[in-house]
Amino acid sequence: MTDFSALLAADRGQPAHLLHTIRKDDFESWLAGQPERARAAVAIGLFKGKPGDFAILPGDKPGSEAIAIGLPDEATPWDLAGAVARLPEGSYRLAEGAPGDAALGWLLAHHRFDRYRREAEPIARRVLLTGDPARIDEMVALAEAVALVRDLVDTPAADMGPTELAAAVEAIANEAGADFRVTQGDALAEGYPMIAAVGRAAGRARAPRLIELEWGNPSHPRIAVVGKGVCFDSGGLDIKPSPAMLLMKKDMGGAAHALALARLVMGLRLPVRLHLLIPAVENAISADAFRPGDILASRKGLSVEIGNTDAEGRLILGDALARAAEDEPALLIDFATLTGAARVALGPDLPALFANDDALADDLLAAGRRISDPLWRMPLWAPYADMLKSTVADINNAGEGGMAGSVTAALFLQKFVPAQTPWAHLDTFAWRPSPLPGRPKGGDALGLRAAWEMLRTRFG
């Protein structure tokens, strides 16, 4: 993994190039304060302070050049990310203030997923100096968390099955001194029948399991974080068409978000009692696959008729949510790449937020706005629960007619959460279909930083 800690350092007056950051409305006043040689360079380079503009400003002697970059009208964590690739290796100091949240984009612009490249592209080391050293640890931890999500999601399913996902959790548990356990085999079938049913067709080598981690002082507020860990989703017997299956290595993106959030909580020592739960399966096809029309038992005691084997994520989450709720957490949050309906409604960048608690929803939305990791609240519209009715079981896993798909999926999950437990469900895409500065095409963390900001504000 990229050594982010080497790319952000306290400013102690060490030699560095000045980096001027200018927004369009401030351009004229900034230019008026520059020496004549800088104004001439700006004129020659047609620099106007617009987003993406870039200019080299001559200094008094060789090696003392400064750089000017244009920024968007509103500050975001990605303000500096676009400039990183254009800068030579070296150290840089902002001419105007501390980098703030833009340090995150600076760090992540250095991240690459190159596990499968024979010759990895060398990355120039560009160090950003900051006059706010108290924030360095948090910025580095956030960059590591986002990079963890990206790396896990980008790894092909052949190398990121339930076994490998459990190993990733165990490594982070060991790093933090957390308790780690895995439930599988007969114990899984008895205690978590929906997880076992969804994953049994994948065979012994990729057997389903419930992965758990617990950390922190038991006297602190208990929070539970659940992540959907479908390591590959063929759709089961309701098989997906080829184009829809192509990105299904990312169907464990919810688990990646949950693990990254857990790492932030532990690494930054948030005073909570953390319980991480990841149901890990592969939804495969074999003679042992669960079928449309089957009726599954669940940990909650509800019987579930299978209307569609491709609606498997909610099944494994149902068992995990039921287990998390048994310990009466003060807060329960889950991440899942759950529905295409959420993407149709909100596109790739906006995770759909469902919550049974208005205060929790408001805190998450406000946190997302503060740190430019937006969420959009969707309704747990109770009348739509009728779409999940079954004539032979307590509930069906797939609504009829295809309407309100993300809502009915969330309503299904709500059946497994006690009404008195504050709960939020993030239906996230975990993927960036086209690149942006600091955010390459591929796996991405969407909603992770908002959840961390909410937890930090509530419990920090």
C-alpha cells in the first residue's frame, strides 16, 4: 500500500516550492499582489485562475520557482488532486493557509492499484507541508481507509473470495489488537441459515462464513457495523446476463466499506465498543444452489420465500443485522452494493441512505455535506412493504413488479432490525465508472467518510 505518511509533513520551515491556489473570483486581487515577473509568466501562460489552470512562476534564483493552480469555486477535498500529476518530485507549501481537507486528495492522487502489473508505473513522491500538524494522522488514516476500499474492490474475485476477505479482516484485527472470529460449517447453517443457503453452492473452497471483529472498552457506547460481502454474484439460478455480471467482483464493496470504517475507528481510537460483522459468500450456481420458490429460515425466526436468487445480498445482511441487534447497540449501520435501483435513481456518486431514526439520518447527511462525501436520503415507505408479501412465508425477498427496488430492499432489511435500534443503511455503488482527479476508474469509497465524520462527531 502507498505510504501516505511520507507524503504529508509538518511545516517547520524546511525548503519547499510555494504552491499558490487561486479561485476565479480571487484571481485579480491575487495577481495584483504578485511581482512583475510572476505577472508576466501568468500572462504568457494564459492563467486565469479557472479550475485546471496551471502556471509556473519564476523565482529569484534557480530552484525557487513557484506554482499556481486554479481551483473550483467551492472548496472540496479534491482541490489539489488534479495538480499532483503535473508537479515534479519535491516538497510543496501552500502560499495561502493550510491544506485542510484538500490534503486527502493530495494523498490519494498518489495511490495506484498495481498488484497485477508486471512493471508498475513509478510514482513521484511529492510531499505537502502543512501548518496544521494536528490533522496529519486523521488525513493519513482517511487516505489509508479509502485506499483499502479501492484495493479490496479492485481485486478480482478469484483472489478475493470469502477466505481472502476473512484474512483481510483478521490482519486488521491483529493490527489493532481486536478480537476476531469466524463462524462457518454446521455452526453457520444452524445460527445463520440465510448466509449458509446463499453461499453453499460455491463449494468447500469458497464456503460461506460470518466474519466478526470486536474492539474497544465494553463500557463505551456499542456500535455495530455490517457490510455485505458477496465476493462474486452470478445471480444464482436467476443468473445475471453477461454485462451485469462483469463488475460483480465489486459486490463485496459493502464489506470493504465496513472494514475500512472499522479500521478508522480503531486506528484513531474512537471511544466506542465496535462490533464489525461481514457475511461473506459467493452466490454461485451448482446442484446445491438455493432456488426460486425455496423457503429459508432466518436467524430472526422469520421465514423467507425466495422470489429471486439474485436478491441475495439482503438475505445475508438479514442474518448479520439480526445478530448485531442482539447486543443492543447504540447505533447500527450497514453498507451494501445492494440494488441497481439505487443507481438508476441517484447515479454512481450518491449512496442512497435509509434510516429508521431522523436524528441519525440528519447527522449523516450533515456530515456528508461538511466533508464532500454526499448521501441522499430515501424513504422507508411502509406501504411498499406490501410488495414483499408472501402467500406461503412471512416475507418474500423480492418485490413484485420491479418498482421502488431500493426501497423494498431496505424495507426487507428493516424487518431484521428492532424498531428501537437506531439504524442506517447505505446502498452504495463502491465503483467509479470514469476517472476524476484523485479518483481513478475502479473501486471507490462512497459514504465511508460521511459515516466516519458522523461517528467522530457523535462519539469523539
